[in-house]
Amino acid sequence: MKLTLKSSVAIGLVALAALTIAQEVRREFLAGMSGAGTGKAVWKLRDSATQRQAELQAEGERLAPNTSYTLTLGGNATISVTTNGFGAYRLSRRYRTADRPSIAAGDTATLTDANNNVVQSGFFQPK
């Protein structure tokens, strides 16, 4: 009886581990950015045992027209953006490998100008 019980427990643990590995991880974070103008950044993560996918979308408006800014996300991703003639920018990037920014709840999103002055900022929160 003990051998049968141990076998059943072992089989159950293996099945649970296989189910955990096969699950898809889905996370989505939103950072509403405020300051001079308005903006937001959205980080979507879709990972499974065989695929790594993430998407970053950011946008801002009511900023200085035709101006370059630096968008820093989570302290580890730095991206240059330039506003159009109306003072707006849109950014969309997709990542299909593990080589991508690491963004989590509570991380900051900051937009700075050429003089490193903070123009907009916000915090990522689960959406």
C-alpha cells in the first residue's frame, strides 16, 4: 500500500509540474504619466514554455513640437522619442525573445528632455 501511495503522489507531482510549465504567463501594466502634457505607457507580457512575447506601447501629447525626449521605463530601458509638429509621440515595440526590458508593478516611467529635466512621470500598475 505504501508503494502505491508513493507512486500516486509522485505521478501527481509530475503532472502538476508539467501543468505549471505549460501555463502561459500573461501580465499587463499601465503607467499613466503626468507633468507637462499627458502620456501613458503600456507593457504587455505573454510568455509560455516555448515562446517569449512582449509589447511596449507609449504615447504622449501636449508637449513641445518637434522635440526629442528620452523615455526611461523601469530604470533599465531607455528609448528616444521625438514629438511631431503637434507635440505628440507614439511608440510601439514588440519583443519576441528573452532579451527585452524587465518591467514590473511599481516601476517608474519617466520622460526627460535634452537637459535631463523630468517632463512626465508615472508608475506602472497592473491593468
